[in-house]
Amino acid sequence: MANKVYKLSLEQLNDIVSDAVTNAIKKLDNLEIVEDEKQNESTEVKVGEFSEEQYKEAIDTMAKNRGAGDEPKVGIFWYNPTLKQLFGVVSHKRTDYLRPNAGGGLITCSEMHEDVWKKEFRKQKYHGGGIGPFKGEYQMKPRGRVFYSPADDQYIIAVGSWIDENQDAIDLIIEEYDLPREKTVVQKASHWDIGQTWAST
């Protein structure tokens, strides 16, 4: 005799489990639900003082890092022509990379526009009430990437032809990425044109 097969939707299964738990609780006369005491115990954090040597090393390290925030960076961005501002900026210090990691001996961040857009779109949808700049498809907004060429000691702002009518974006990018003007060039390529994707490149 063949075994019978029952098919249940996930919703039906949840209802069955919920009913079973409710009925089991009703049969228990003196039920008291208590919280796990261990969860409520707060772990005390010990408060102490730096040793003289630790303090000196900490101060020395901080002193060495002063002004390092202005170090030139590489990364990706989008540009809002209406508000005249960058958004979705990803930037990393150029010195975070020991060797070229992109074609042509260039250095840039590993993040991709499409992946960053998806992540920010979800955040905006669930935590920002859907309000924000991440609307539609990632390739439909002006975007670009900052590279560094060790061979030429030069920073490259890679953009699409949208830059022709948005020259003011260049200063914003230079400032955002702390790029030295004398070592920075802007280069156009179809990959960063509005509407272009990997499939259409």
C-alpha cells in the first residue's frame, strides 16, 4: 500500500504549528514564562588607565595619522545634476592597495556600481521609507570611477559623455577624493555613459 502524500503551503504549516502551541499552553494550568536570568546579567566593563608606554604609543600613532584623511583616494560615485552633488560615494585611500588591481596596471576600489546600488536601494527602501537618490536602475544616473596609475603617478576620473554638460562635477570629484589637480585627468569612455551596462558595453 502506497504512503499518502500530504501537500501543505508554508502558511498552512505555520497555522497548524501555531494552533498546536496554543492548545498545549491551554492545557497547562500554572504556566509562567520566565526570562533567562543569564541574558539579563550585564557584564561589567573594567575601567583602568593606560600605562605610560601605551599612552605614549597611542599619542604617537594619532599624531602620525593627523592629516591622513586628506590622502588621495580611489573609488566610485554617482552625480546628481539637479542638486549638483555626488552620492553613493565609495572611496578608499590609494595607499590601501599595494599593487595594481585593475586592467592596464591601474588601481581602483573593488566595489561595483551595480552592487552598491542594489545594497543602497534596499537600505533606502526598508530603512528610509523609499526616500532617497537610489531610484530606478543604477546605469540611468551619471556615474564614474576614480583610478590611479602608478606608472604615470596620475589619477584618472573616468566618466561618460554626461560630463560635457556637467563640468562642475569635476571640482566636486577632486575635492571628494582629495585628488592633486596637477596629477589628475578626466577621461571619457562609453562604459560610464548613461544607460550603458556591462551587457551593452
